[in-house]
Amino acid sequence: MSNNSKPVTNRRAFVQKLVGGVAATTVASSAVALSSAETPPEGKKAKLKSYAMLIDTRRCIGCHTCSVSCKSEFDVPLGVTRSWVEYTEKGTYPNVSRHFLPRLCNQCRHPQCVDVCPTGATYKRPQDGIVVVDSGQCIGCKYCIQACPYDARFLNPETKVAEKCDFCIHRVSKGLVPSCVNSCIGEARIFGDISDPNSEISRLLTTNPTTVLRPGKGTEPQVYYIGADHSDEHENNRGWYDVRITTHRKEKGRR
Amino acid sequence: MHELTWGLPVIAYFFLAGMGAGAVTVSGSVLLRKGGFGASRFSVARCGALIGPIPVMLGTFLIVFELGQPLRAGNLFHLINLSPMSIGSWFLNIFIILSVLYAMTFMLPGSSPGDRFSQVRRGLAWVLVPLGIGVAVYTGIMLGAMPARPFWNSPILAALFTLSALSSGVASIILAGVVFRRKSKDVAIRSDYENSSYLLITSDALLIAGELLVIFLFLLFGHLTIGDIKYAMLAILPGGQMALLFWGLVVGVGLLIPLIIELFQVMPKLLHNREFKTIVSLEVAVPLAILIGGFTLRYTIVVAGQITAPTTL
């Protein structure tokens, strides 16, 4: 990341040029919202962070504690999920295995949801790379829900705006780790700043084989996995072995 | 179980906005064109101008109440960004305002080709033709912009939606013509009517042929590639979940049958310069079939895009 003192993405810059006055007020109002969420260090130029998560699926036991703590952290309504754990079952006895895949918003480097948002309600925070939704701006058009290759977004049935995991910015900005990381009993989730080479996540990322989900979509996810099973039910078409996915999301298959 | 994030209101909007924008675009082009339509130029343009804004506004009404926060629809106009929906909303907004003004120039008492509003009318037509194309094309771009939805992720979808919109527009003008223009006993007006019907039907046949070509390319592209798009395309290929609707209603009822009937109607004059006669039953049935096809096209495309997904995690 460059050392831009002025935190603007390209799209925001474009917007400001295009409709200076009105856009400026919008940007300013969201900037006020930002500054209340995170207070940048005084004096020296704030160092840009890049938050990421590494999930060591070998340590995951599929207990759903992360899902539950996320639900209670945000009071997520019934039937929708910011964080969930998928079970993948492969094969038939005796050649059979089961894997767990904790899922959440991938906080992509190139988030499609941001590209398609018509109001600028969803944007990638330049200071830490977290993709957020300004629930005061969102009109609930559901374009971002369509555009997310990970099905990480949903329309909150109570507030009627788009919602998704935001790496618990309210906790992270106070120096805590996200709720799911905090509650994980297997310590399968490692959260940190990958722009800091000395962070634990940087050390683990560089010393382990890791994967991301749907790399072909070009989104460059910032949620990495160790030992993730990428099997999908599509493989059943080949007829060689059986793949069963349980998403633990109400009436939702994997997209 | 796949839930439809964008359901019937969005599908209906795509169809209605396309048809209305198509009708106004065709109306504007007919008005601006010298010759061809001759004396019926004004009445054909009036048909398109008067019916065009209605479906667009109806569709917009549907789409606004499809939003999670309908009262915040104004947020769309706080800025323009590069989201197809943002640009499309601006297009739609300006289009509605101008197309209503354009329709009003035809509704004023004593409106005729040479009245005092003719300059305004022509000016509006010059703006509305590209705007109407913009409204028709953006819906396809909006769907095509998402790699997460492989079925839609094709630039040619925008071309398909545009041609379908123009064709539905022509169909609605023909239908309106049957209702409002056909009755006249005056021989001169009758002959003008026949002439304009001939031109409209010929243009419609051309548009439908273009649509068939684009659908062919759309399917061919799906066939020639591998991966997500190839698998997604299975939804409308024979054996797929949407195949019957697509091939039966979209291609069969909506495109092939109207094209064949229209060609039979216009070929004698087009090739051998024989006399062209309109047939009322066909003038009603063919546009209706085209409109059914146009709606089913939006339906199959929008649903197929949402029941298919990338195949690898």
C-alpha cells in the first residue's frame, strides 16, 4: 500500500471529481462515522494496516462456537449468518472423511461488492482493508449480495440493509481480536495485520501452505486457510465419489 | 434450494423498462427520420411516445419497492459511481422526466407535425433515442458485471437485452396502432397505415433476427468455453431446468414464430414489390407473442443466473 495520507480509494476520488459538492458531504459524513470507529494515532502519519485471517482447519472441530459468538456479538437475526461452518463429507465407508470449513466475509483486496454498490454504502476501508457496509447509506438493492462469489452477504430481515462480517471492527479498533477468533476453542483462527512482517499471521502465512477460496474469481481474499478441503458437490457429477456439503445456513446450499 | 435474491419485481422491471425505453427510442427515431414513414411518421411516433413512459414508470415503481429501503431510493442520486446500477439509475431518472415531457408534446390539444412544439419535440427525440438505448442496455450490463454469476457474466447479454427491448418497443407500437390508428375510413390514412405497418414489421423482423443471432452467440460462447460458464449454460440447454421455458417460450413463441410470420407478411413486398396488406389477427397475435417472449427472456435469464453458481470453491 502506498503512503497516501488522504484515505481515498480510486472510486471515491472519481466520485469527488464528478459531483464535488454533494459527494464531498457524503464522504465527509462517512469520514465522521469512521473517525468515531477508529481513532488514528496522533502526530505521525497513521500506518496503513491490512487485516487478514488465517484459519487452520486442522484445528477446527466444527463446534460452531464462532457462529454462535458472531450471532450474539451482532444480534444477527434468525435465518441469516455472518459467520458459519460448513461440513464436507467425502466418500463412503471405509474410505471416508469429514472436514470443517469456517466461512466468513473474505475482505477481498478486489471486492466485487464494492464495485457494484450504487450508493457507495459499501467500501473498503483504506486504513485497514476491511470491507464495510454503511447501514445508513445502504438502500437494500441486493446488488452486492448477487455479486459476492462467497455468498457472504445477506439482507438483514430486520433492518432491511445489506450486512456481512466486518472483522468486528468495533473490537479490532480497540485492540481486541474479532469475536469468532476470541471464542474459538481450538485456536484455529489467527487474526492480525499481514502488512506487519512480525505479526503471528505473517509468520504463519509465510511458513505454511495456504489457500484461499475461489482464487479464480480474482477477488484476492484476505481470509486464508491451512488444510482446507475445497471439494464441492459439483464433483458428484463425475460419479467417482460422493461429496456432501452441509452449510448450516437456513435453506441455503453453497453458492 | 436456491432463493431468488432478485425475484419477479426485478424481472418485471427489466421487461417493462426495456419495452417502454424501446418504444420511446423507436418513436424518436421514426420522428427524426425523413421519408420512409411519410405522413404516418407523426402518428407512429405519437403511439410510441404515449405508451413508452407508462411501463417504464410502472417498472420503476416495482423496482423501488423491491428495495430493502424504498424510502432511501434518493441515495442513488447523491453521487454517480461506476456501478452499472448507479449509472443506470441516472439514465432511468432522466429518461422518465424527458419521456414524459416528450409524451406531453404529443398530447397537447391540436398537436400536429408542424405545431409550435415541433422543435422541442425533435430536440427531446434527439436526447431520448440514446437515453432509451442506455436504459435498455444497462440492465444487461448490470447482470453481466458479476464473475460470481457465471451465467450472466457475458458482455453479449447487454446486446441481447437491448435488441429485445427495441423489438418489444416495436411490438407495443404495433399493438397501440391497431387500437388507436386502424379504424380510420379515409383511404389516404389507411394507405399510410399500411405503409407504416410494413416498415414497423420489417424493422421488427430485423431486430428479431438480430436477437436470434445474439442468442446463438451467447450459447456458442457457453459451449466453446470451459469451467463455470459452461456448467451454468446447462440450465437453458436441453435437459436443463429452464430449457423448456427458454426454447419453448423465448425462442419458439417469442422469436421464431413471430419472425416466420413477419417474413411471410413482408417478403412479397420486400422482394417482389407486391401489395402489402395488414391482417388484424396477426397484428395483435404477433406483438403479443413477442411481448410474452420478451418477458420470458428476462425471466429465464434472471432466474438461471441465480440457480447457477461457480463450480469450484
